[in-house]
Amino acid sequence: MPVNPMNRREFVQKTAVTGAVAAVAGTAAVPPAEAADRHPKPHPHPKPNKTWSFSILGTTDLHSHVFDWDYYLDKAYSDAKGNSVGVARVATLIKQQRKAKGEGHVLLVDAGDIIQGTSLGYYFARVDPITSGSKHPMATAMNHMRYDAAALGNHEFNYGIDTLRKFEQQCHFPLLGANALDAKTLRPAFAPYTVKKIRVPGAPDIKVGILGLTNPGIALWDKDNVSGKMVFPGLVEQAKKYVPRLRALGCDVVFLTDHSGLDGSSSYGDELPYVENASNLVAEQVPGIDAILVGHTHVEVPSYTVKNEETGEDVLLSEPYCWGYRLSVFDFELELVRGQWKITSKTAQTLNPNTVDEDPEIKKLLEADHELVVKYVNTSVGTCTEDLSAAESCWKDVPIMDFIQQVQMDSVKAGLSTADAALPLISVAAPFSRTADIPKGSVTIKDIAGLYIYDNTLYGKKLTGAQLKDYLEYAAKYYHQVPAGTKVDTTTLTNANSFWDYMYDVAAGVSYDIDIAQAEGSRIKNLTYNGTSVTDDQVFVVAVNNYRANGGSGYPHIAAAETVYSATDQVRDLMIAYVTVKGSLDPADFASVNWKLTQAGTAVF
């Protein structure tokens, strides 16, 4: 999960951007993937070259966006900033770069989160799974685009290791993860790096080492899929091991692709000993790195420079947003000094694909897959008695959120032991999408998928009344403090403390107020269950998704709490089944949440 697509923030560009430079690239992978060399035929008597240039193009967080299409709305993608999505448009930019610099004169790398994120990704993981013989559209597209390497993202593990391994087999490029280790042997479970050769006529090859690092948070977020199978140490720790190895192999340029942001933060608090967004720390603390393609945080960072603490050398970083919004372009100039290539200049920029057409070859390859998914998401599963909108779900009790809560409570209740079923049952859930809407009348799969956009499963955990209040106080830091007598503006009310929508939980089955006039930690008022004040020692069963149950977003108590229920069914599928079985979605059937925002005790809305 950990980034809410509805809450992206732009990172301030800190360094100057210059134009692209010419390049000549070839390939020679180490280990385990081998790729054919891509280089021009040598001239019979090549003129010796003392300077050379090449480029590395980078994408990240594509999240199974192939075409410029919104499967939740069943129409071409659009947003207020005029962005386009999908690798089909990015492929056109890449073709332009290769044509301008000479065919085969660039390397192409991705920083992870490839196979999950749209209905297309879900379809080929669960409806027509690649483990049963189908080909993943992202593998088809990226093979066509001739990627040289991709880092593993945390969402690569959402559908289990078998699905990931099958995707790996379908790719003609290595999936890199130097800090994805086999839990028993502590050896790399995936290739840690690959080495590419840039062929220079009349001069030694330029060797480019590409090291891939993934996110330690996988150990929490996909605990059910990886526990006992893989472990994920820190990026700094593993980079310190492999960067010297790449230099020892004779690499003239060391390039990292990190599925990790660059602000040194962690959304999971102290649940793990490793930093979530550590690319800046890698640049600062590990000598020998020239540049880093950054991913995971869904922001645009055209060019950013970090000085290495040991060498004083500048490390160049760039993050190309997400979903195919941007393409990062790293340009390197080198000089041959006493038989060894040295970088004399390096620059980075991001390019916007919204002005180019989609690659017609990718359209031809994947149009049929796309149409299958469009047909699937438009399948009707029932009806709804009224329009249910999520537009105000971040500050008001709305029925569309009650739908999620009701499904979670019903599912957990059905799986509890007799003793645990006697305990009060509540549910917590987050407003993942402010644009979600279930219309009055026919309800389709896309309507429900647009409300519950993540591939979460469900847990039942035990919390005491005191722990539940701590949990809700933690959630309430989502709101900026608005003193009594001050007008509440919903455009500036939420997302305090970089607490994004997907991180904010509301509870159903209890009633409570959130007093936004109060300081953080003192906002939860009038917490009751069935009209009676909740006591500190009262025990509740809490229906909660696996991401939060395993420590995602750093909520107190929940990760260590006793588990009384867990299942592999995805919450989204449970919601679809709920509508299918009942035939009609009626808010009157939902458990009331009864939470509200107050300001010095007075209701805000």
C-alpha cells in the first residue's frame, strides 16, 4: 500500500537540469540473466575515442498501467494536472530517446511496483492468473520496450511468491533485489545486480553495474506471503555489501534502482529496524554510487543531489512520479583516463509523455487483454438503493464506508470461535479513494473495485478499550488542529503529519467524537459501545485489513495483538460477494459508525 494515489505531493526540484546527451549502449548481464549485446557493428578501423556519453531511462511504480485508461471509471484517464498514465505512452518517449541518441544507445530500468494496482493487474493475478498459463500484460509490454532490469517493489509480493516467480519467468530482464533474501540461507532470493556493457569503438567497454534494492516494509505489509520464506534487511546494509563488489568487477558506473523514497522516513514507526524511504541514506552512507533511480513514494523528483559523507562525491537521484506519469532521463558523459572511464558530467530530468501517442505496437499486443478486463469490470453484481459517494468520507460518517465496515464485521464474525464471538465486534477501515461512487441502480465490479483499491485480506485482532482509544487517537492526528471559533476548511483539514488517506482509519461498531480543537493525543471523546462508555479493560474483536494488522502505518498495539481470525480472501472480493448474495445494496442494512468531528464539543458538520 503505502502510498495513496489521491494524495501525491510534488518534491521540490533542487538541482539544475540540462539537455540529453548522446549514448551507445550494449548489454551483458551478471547474474543470472543474460541479454544479447546491442551495439553498432565496428568500423574496420575505428577511430579511438577518449570521451563517450550514454543515458539511462527510468520508470517506477507503474502499477499495471499499460494504457491511458481508468478501469474504475471505464473511460480514458484524466486528472486536473493533465497527466496521462500507462507504459504505452512512455514507450513512445523511449523510442524517441533511442532514435535521437541512436538505436540501442540507452539503458532502460524500472524501480518496482509493476504487477499490482489496476483491475488489469488483478485480473491476471486472480481471474485469469499467470500461474495457470496466461501471460502478464506488463511482462509483454516491458519485454517489447526492452527493459534491461527492474527492482522488486513491495507490491510485487501482494499476490504471493508463486505469482511473482511466474512473472519473473515471463520477463526478458532480471528482477533485482539485493535485500530480498532467502529466510533460511540468507542468500539472495533474486539477482542482486546485473552488469551492462557500453561498447565504445576503439576503446574499452564502459561497464555499468545496476544494483536493485527493495523495501524492508514487505516483511510487514505482506507478512502472510513472505514470513518464513524471505527476509528484507535494510537498503544501506545491503548496498554496502554489493557496491564494492560491483566496483571490484570493474564497473565504471554504479547505478542503483531503489524501491524506496528519499526523505529518510518510515510509515511503520519502529515496527522494523530498517528505514522505509532510505535512498538518500544510501547515497550519503555508501561510497561508490553514481546515481539512483528512486521509487515507492509516488512523487516527482526531476533531479536531486546528495553528497556522500565519506568521499564528498555527488550522487544524482531522480524519481519519475508513478503510473507512467513521467520518464526519468539520466545522462552521463565520460572520459578515458589512463585506460579507465571516469564520469565527467551527470544530469537528470523527467519527461512528460502526455503529449505523445500510445505506442501502436503495444496497443496491438495488448488490446485484447485490455478488452477482457473492461468486460470483466463492467459485470453487474447487483443493485443499490441510492447513490453512495466517498467524496466526504475523510471528514464525515458516510454510508459507503459503512459498507466496507459491514462486510468486514460479517466476514470476521462468521469465522470466530464461540468464545470470541461473545465479545463485542467492531471494524476499522480507511477511505482509500475520495472519488469512489456506487451509483443508484446497477452495481458493477468496477464500482466496488474503485472503492477498495488495494489487495488486502482480513484479520480479527483483540484490543482492549484503552488500546482502542490509543488507536483512534493515533488516527486522529490525520487532522490539523482547528481552534474553537475558527472556520473549518475541508481543503486544508486533513493529511496533517504527512498522514495520507490510506493511513487514516475510522471505527464502526462504537460511537465517538474527534475534537479537532484539541491537541493531538487528546481528541477522542465520548467513546461508547451500545450506548455505554468503553472501559479500559473491555475486550473487543477488531476486524482489520492485513496491512494494518501487521503494522502498516505504525498504529499502536495492533501488530502485537492476539489474532483470532485470518483468511486469504481479499476484502474487495468479500464486498463483491456481499452484493452478489444479497442482490441489493441498502445502507439501512449497514452497522452505524456514529463518529463525528467536533470543535470544542460542537459538531462541525
